[in-house]
Amino acid sequence: MELYYERKVETEYSNSAEATYKSKGGAVGNKARRLHWLQQRSLYAGASLPTATFASERPLPVYRSPEMWRQSFGLLEKSYISVPGSFLLGKDLRIPLYPVPLCSAVVDVAIQDYVADVASELIYQNKSHTSSEVIFVFPLTPHMTIYSFQALNEDAKVQAMLQDEMQQLHKATKGQENWEYLQHQSEHSSEVFACFLGSLSPGKEMVVTLRYVQELPRKPDGAAQFLLPATLNPHWNYYTWNCLNNKPHYSLLLTASLQSPRGVANAEANCALTPLIYTAQDCSTAQVSLAETPPRDDFELLVYYGDPTEVSAVVEKGDPGAPVGSLLGDPLVLVTLSPSIPDAMPGQCQSGEFIFLLDTTFLEHAQESLLFLLKSLPLGCYFNIYCYGATSVGIYPQSVEYTQDNLIKAMQRIPSTSSRLGDADLLGTLRTIYNTPQPHGHARQLFIFMTGLPSDKEDIAAEVRRHRNSHRCFSFCFSEDSVALAMALARDTRGEATYVDSDKKLALVLNCLKRALKPAAEGVSLSWTLPLGLEAEVLGGTPRSIFQGEHIHLYAKIRGEAQDMKVATGVLTLQFSLNGQNVTHTIQFPLCPQGDGRLAGHRLAARCLLRMLLAEAVSGSGDEPRQRAVEISLTSGIICPFTSYVGVRTSQRVTWYQGPLALLPPHQSLVACQILQLRGSIRGSSCFPKSISIPPGWLTAVQESWLAIQRLTHDIAALAQNGAHSKAPKPPPPSISSLEYVDPKFVFSSQIFGPWVSNAIDECQELVALQNVDGSWTLSSSLASALQVDEAEIKGKMPGEITEPSIWATVLAVTWLQKQSRYYQDPCELLEAKAVTWLCSRAASQLDKCLEAANTLLESSVELSVFRL
């Protein structure tokens, strides 16, 4: 989270034809030199600066602040720029924010097993000679949530308060600050906390206090990984480091308190740390600090505990001031599940249920992707296809085994034409799927293709949330209005959401399939053995499947009373099935509540419970879920859809004033403060299209202004040549510009290689359609046509050692794909892997001779290493 201050910068343009001509010919004036100087300072790095060219050739300036791409959102200044045509509108064009230096940061981290509470104090100083309006912005990761924020200077204190959405306080601040200028300042799509802090006088400081909690990733070796946000250590900004003495302009003091009943074994970082100091005889608590100046890299801390286990449990004590029986008042068990799941062996049948949901209102968007998805599925899995249009019935009544016959029938039953807009019934289709039995031992995963935003989006999100433990969702949206829903479905089910453009859709979809094909532990269950009088309830339930590389955070509430909790112990048993074998892990953990009273686990449990209550409230369960959610949100400090932030600004009293007015209460006012969803531009993984940082409506207005100036300049030149009384020539036709084909708010991924990739996919699509589900190809005239080789020549060049024509056909297909690997490598990677696995199981000793013949026939030079597993 960072601060921003506001300053007005004018970038002027020459409006005269003479000055334009001079700059076109190379006579660069002071104004053009100023723009060149700005470029050298990299203030506009990565952006298109306005240049002194003819109006008809001048590109639309797109401004993006490079400092914000790293997600630090340091203290920045809001700037403005004037462009040709802005005088016609009477306004200036707003451009990005620029950082204001951080003076010092004090960070106190409390890590308890795999959760962390972070308390930070940041001091900023306005070093300019003018007052600045400041805004604090902090990027939030999916596993992070803020519970306290305050900013203080000599004039006022601003505190973020949670309010019930039904109250009117938050509505009074909605129009105070237009957050549109923040919407397009991030390369990444993410949530940010933003609060307007008012004006900061020259030379004065702003002290910001921020507290948040987060779940920590578990590394494969069992270490808890903590990453310090770039906001608290903006080491990469050009203003933070002194190039003369190689020292930073700001100070960073970081202390970490570590705690685990298994014992703290070690702490490592990518920079120097102080020696680990144990604060308990059993080594269950320890402290460590940063031992050097702020690291010139993103700070990473790894905490190792004794004997890594696949399931861990820590009891966190509740708040003694909270009512008994409430979420914050009772002890809470923090559970982490991270079973060790090995890679699948080559050729081994894989489990899994893959269900594809296609929006029939725009079916052509998904058909190409569906072909590659279906052909890339592994043997041993189950699949089904739902075209949610006028009907919510699947291709099959329930998922069927992935066989050649079942796949052919499914492809034949997919509608060939799109249905009418408005016929889509995603909610009904999801309910049909959830009421369909799941194949035993097969983890369910949904691939949802969405074109538009359904009118019942809240009901859809609630339905998916209720069944979140039974499946994962991979959501693909083809329009910007469905992005939020796609992200919600993926987040609640540990899946992934992707915005898909026309050129890169296949690569994006197949990348998700690669993740979905990872092996999983099935039938996951937890059982508790606790002393008499105690029972545990897992908030939100336990997921049925855990995939390779996943670690699951669960929160269990302990109810009841035991005779002596200080010496009592509990037993937690994790059971699941892996490759058909039952696996059991049992741990014993102390029930004596631990913790420093910061309630990191309780606050994260509150966030989990709030999501459950949201689903209940949307489903029409009365007012009780909503009222309970508001109560939990206000007491825990964790925001939910029924509450919102309000910034309360309290004026500070002047200490030396003792007049009659000093007896009056301090003046309070409301300022804008809220959570924002930024639209990012991460290529290949973002669920938002790439954005241009220009407010809606300005693109068209500026373009029209330029065209008006262009026509005016042309008319003046014509008058000079033909005389004032001559017949004026017709104005030139408007120049063809990419602006005519670009949405004012969004630009999709680069189109440079788009046509090449599209043509390549069209060429290999025929070959992909001929592949069998086991990975092989059948020697046929259709294959010869796809390879663009005569069928008789293919049969005549088949090596004599080959007794099975499918082996020769499969080697030819793989060789042809490898010959064109520049285009086919990504979309055909899974298909080739299936083919190579099949070949190695059938004709491993004959591959060298087959490949030699294939290279000769196809005039290629593919190496034998391609056919190695």
C-alpha cells in the first residue's frame, strides 16, 4: 500500500503548421527536447510519448507508469497531460501516478505454523515544495486480508472503519474520489485497498499503520514461505537507492516471531539475518531479525519446523474479551494438509472426471479448444460435455469412460450451430451436474466456457461455493463482463480463471489442462480423537481431493470443555486414496492454546466462514446468515460483501491553543476508502484483458479532435495554394487507424504473430482430429491428406520391420508435428506426449529405423530424443 500525491504537468504541443513542419524536418524545439528528457528519465518507460509529427501520423499516447508494474504502489503523484483536442473538451487528460519516496518502514511479523500476522508502520515525507493530495494503495494477494488501517499526520488522522452496507455512511464517500485512474495502473489483475488521505503539506510526514493476515505457502520440504510485499520494501524504485554510496534512502527494520508446537528448527532468507533466538525451552518459539540494510531484492523468509509431516495442527487461543462460544472467543485449530503425491508413471492410466461446459450462444469460440482438450485427455479418466443453451442435459446422462467410441459419439452430438442469445442456463446445468453421481475415485474438474454475463450470476457463484469441496473450476471468459464471475468460480474451488482472446485461447486453455492433469489424492477425510467433552468442527468442510503441489488450509473450531487443557492432547487422522491404495497419516498435537493474542488464525477463519454465509444468504435462507456475517465482519475487522470500508478523517487539535473552541470535539469527515479490483495485463494468465490507462470516452473524443485538426490543416494548406476564392477541394478521407477497431477501454494481447499461429493451428487441426484416444494414429488416406503426402508413398516407405501400421503412422504424425514445432509445440505438447508414450510401450526398439524413414519421407531432421519419455 502506498501513498500518492497530486501535481499538474503540462505537455504542450505545437498547434501551428509551421512548428509541425519544423519538428517533422528535425528542428526540435524546447518542447520536443523536454519530452525527450522525460523519456531519458524513464518516467514514461514502456509508454508511447507524444511526438512532434503531422497530426495525421501522430499515434494515440498511451501512458503507463513503470513503477506501478511491480505492484508496490509507492507514494505517487497524480499528474495530468494536455493533448491536441483537449481544449475542445475543456479538460485535461489524466495520466499515471508517480512514486513519492518512503523514509522508513518498521515491520513486525508473527508466523504461527503456516499463517502470519503482519503489523507495519510506514513513514512518508512530502519533499516537494507544494502541498500534495495523497492516496494509500496496497495490493492484496488471494491469501491476504487487511484488518486494520490508520494514517496520521499533524493535521488529521484517517482510520478505515467497517460499516454495514445497509447504513448510509459508505454511500456518502462514493462520489468523493474517482478511482478510474487506478484501474489501469497495474500489469497484474488483483485487488487493492485504496484510501484517500487528503492533503500533505511540504516537508511534513505521513505515518501509516497497516495490519493484515495471510496464509503462507508450504514448500515441498515443509518450510513456511513468507514474502515481504514490495510496498514495505520498494527496493527497485529509482528513488530508493543512492547510486553514489550504494545505500538506500529509506530504512527497514524487520522482526519475525516464529511459533510451532513441532519446534522451530531453522530460519533462512535471501539476505543476512540475526542468529535465531529461542524464547522457549522446548524451542517452540523463536525470534529472528533482518541484519542488514534493506535487501536489494524481494525479501523471502523460509521457516523450518521439526519433522515435516503431511498434516499439521496448531491450537490458537481465542480472544479473552470475546463472548464464549463466538468465533473469536473459542480456541481454533489451524490445520494444514499437504500430502506427498508422486508423479504418474509413463503409460499409467490416470484417474479424474473432466466435465466441459460450453456456452452455446457463441459455440464457435469453444469448439476448436474442445477438440484439443478432448484429444489431450489421458486414458483411464471419465468425461462429459454440457452445451448449456436451451437445455441443461449433458451429451451423456452422466460421465463415461474415456474410450474411442465414447469420444466419437460425443463429438457427433455437439451442436453445430449456436443458440439464441439469452438461452444459456449455466445455473441449471451446474445443478444437473451436482446431482449426477461422481465416478468413484475420480476427482471432478469443470471447464466452463463463458461468453457473456448471466443475469443470475449471484446464484451461480453461490451454487458453486456450496459445492466447492467436491470439484475444481477452470473458467474461461471471452468477454470482459464475465471476468468477475469467472474469477469467483475459480477462487472458491482452487481452480483458475483466464481471459481468452482469439489468438491465444488454445494455449491458455491447454495450460489449464496441464495443471488439471496432475495426480491427486482422492476421498480425503479427517477424523478427530479429542478428550471427553470436546468436539471439533471444520469450518467450510474438507475438500474431497487434493492435487499434487497443493496445500490446504483448514480451520476447526473446538467446542466444549476438558478437565485440563494445558496437558491434554488430540489426535488428527488424514485418510485418502492414492493410485488405488489407501493412505493414512496420524499426528498427535497439544490442545493447550498458543499464540500471542493477534488472532491471525481466527481472522482467516472468519474470512472462510464469511464466504459460507454469503452462499447461504444468496440462496434465500432468510436474514440470519446476513446478520451473522455482518457481526463477524465487524468484530474481526475482515471485510465481506455485506460490509464496506469508510474512511473517517479526524482533525488534530493544535496543542498550544487553549481558547474556548478547544473544548469542542474534533471535527470528523468521511473520505473515500474501499477495495478495488484492478484490471491487469498479464499475458497468458490474467483474467483481464490488457488495459489502456485512459478514461472511457476520451479515446473517441481525442481521435475526433485530431481528425478535426487534420482537416483544418489540410484546408489551410489548400487555401494557400488555390487562393481564398478557389473551389475548396474535398477533405481527405479519414486515415485507417487501429483506433477504429479497438475498444476504448481494452486492447487484447499482441496480434503480431496472431495470423501465423491461427493458420498453423488450422493446418494441424485435421491431424489432431485423427488421433486415437490412446495416442496413436491409424494409417489411412485421411492421415495421408493431413500430412500432405501420397498414401501409396506412405505405405511404400514403411520399414519392413514394422508389423503394425499404426506404429508407422504415429511416428509420421509426431515427426510432422516436430517439423513444424515452431507453431505446434504448445497446442500439441500433450498430444505428442500421449503418442510417444504409446510408441515406447509398443515399438521402443524400432523407433530409430522408423524415424530415419520418416525424416526421409517428410524431408525433416527430427532427432531420436523426441521419442524418449
